[in-house]
Amino acid sequence: MRPTPPGPERFPAWTEEKLRIADTDLNGHINNGAIGALFEAGRGELLTEIAGLPQARAVAIALARVEIDYLRELHYPGRVRIGTFVARIGGSSFALQQGLFAGEACHAAALSVMVALDRETRRATAVPPALRAALERLQPP
């Protein structure tokens, strides 16, 4: 049984994207790969906003795991909104919960685990204090 995704009121950070005809598949709906790319756009915009451009960050940030639940079909044309909140912060990693919305309906939900990497060794390292503080502000109350 799938968990019920959070409603739009739960997400403090939002990204808006336009659906493209190239995002459709043979079934006429938005392809699962395109949905993954939409979630990636939401993560990328959020991380750039709170941590700066990738090349200027104190640490590299890598995607270690992503889980996506496809909840209902999504069709071209249209615009979607990707909501994001911080679900968990650990020593060297953090998890982002996301919802993909068309109007008020959630079409997919994702949980992504991100890892802070030392730029030289490329190994996991502690989440820097400034990034941790920014992530904490994006956790639900």
C-alpha cells in the first residue's frame, strides 16, 4: 500500500516546469524518465538557491538514492510544480521529499537521499554548518 503523499501546503520550496511533447511516451502520457528529470530540476534549483552554484559550493552534493511513486497519469501540454521539503538531515547526508503537482493533484512523489562529498577525496563528508542551517529551515514544523 502506497503512503499518501503530502499536500501542497507541506512544501516550502517550489519549482515550476513546462511539460514538453518530447516528455511523452507511446502511451500518450509523460514518461517515467521525464518525471525523474522534473524531480531533478526541483532538487537542482533548491540546492543552487541554498548552497550556490555547484562549482562554488563548500562540498560537492551527489544523489545517492531516489525512490519515485507514480500516482496518476500526467499528460502534455501543461505546466507542473515540484514541491520540496527536507525530510531528514544526517551527518553526511540528507533526504528530500518531493511532490509533482498539476493543479492541486499530486501525480508523483519522490524521496531522494543526497550525500555531501569532499571535493578532493570524493568521499562522504560532514554537511557543512551553513548548508545544515539552510536545510533545517526547509524541514516541516
